[in-house]
Amino acid sequence: MNSINLWKNIFSSQKNQPEKGGLIITKTQRDKLLSENQNLLKEKTKLQQLVKIQQQESEAKEEAFYSELLDIFDSLEFLIDYLDNNLQEENFNPKAFKRLPKFVGSMQEKLLTILSRREVEKIDFDEDTPDFSVCKVVDREIRDDIPEQTITKIVRQGFKIKEKILRYVEVITAK
């Protein structure tokens, strides 16, 4: 018998009517109530411990995420210094300029790795016409050399988390 039913049972007794001036319970009822109270206190303690553990896990994940973002920040800071030192007119270094796409690409890969750890994946889309379950047409351009609705350019990559679309692949199509 749970505590609610036990209390209902106690208050339904003829002796325990409010106008009679008191609450009378048997030793068995008292023992059951005390036992139920102890069980509830134990459950409360377990739940508090579980909440604390979940908070600690959440904080650890958050700290790891921020640490990964700081790696990207450091890479951007390095890139700014690199550009400042190697692309000024008096110090222009063509080799440094040629390395830029590779360096920026590595930063993009780092970011994709960070997203992937959180189950955010880039939508792989390489069709000629939009699949509107993953694509959004953001502009159209007049083209006579290709069929209408043919994708002429992917403007922004799309991303999903599990099966939920976070951002559609944004495309320009021919008209």
C-alpha cells in the first residue's frame, strides 16, 4: 500500500474525522508511514546524486567544447598574424599566399571534427537538381546552356544532427 492510499485509509476511518478533534492511527499504520517516508527520503537522495552527476558530466562536456573552440580561435589568431606578416606589400610572399587555402581548409576540418563529435554532420549533396528535403533555393540565375532547376552553385553547406536538418543546403538554380 503506498502512502497516499494509507492516508486515505486513515482519514476514512470514523475515528479520524476533523470534527472529532484528532488523528488516531494504529501502530501498523504509523510503521507503514515511517517506512514509506524513509523510502521517499532515500529516493530523494538518489535523485539528488543523479542530478549532481549529470550536472558534472554536462559541465565537463561544455568545458571540452569550449577548449575545442579555443583551438579554432588560436588558429584564426595565427592566420591573422601570418597574413599581417606575409601579405603586406613590402613583405609579400607568394609562397605564403599559396599556403592559405590549405591552412584555412585545415581549420575547416577541425571545426567539422568538433561538430561531428556532437553528432552534427555535413549534408553530402552532389545532385544536379535540388532535393527539397535537404535543399533550399536562395536565388535563380538565367542560364540558356543548362536545363531549368539545375543547380549552378551551392552557396552554403547544409548540416544535420541525426535526422534533423539544422541548416538546409542553400543553392542557386538555373531559370
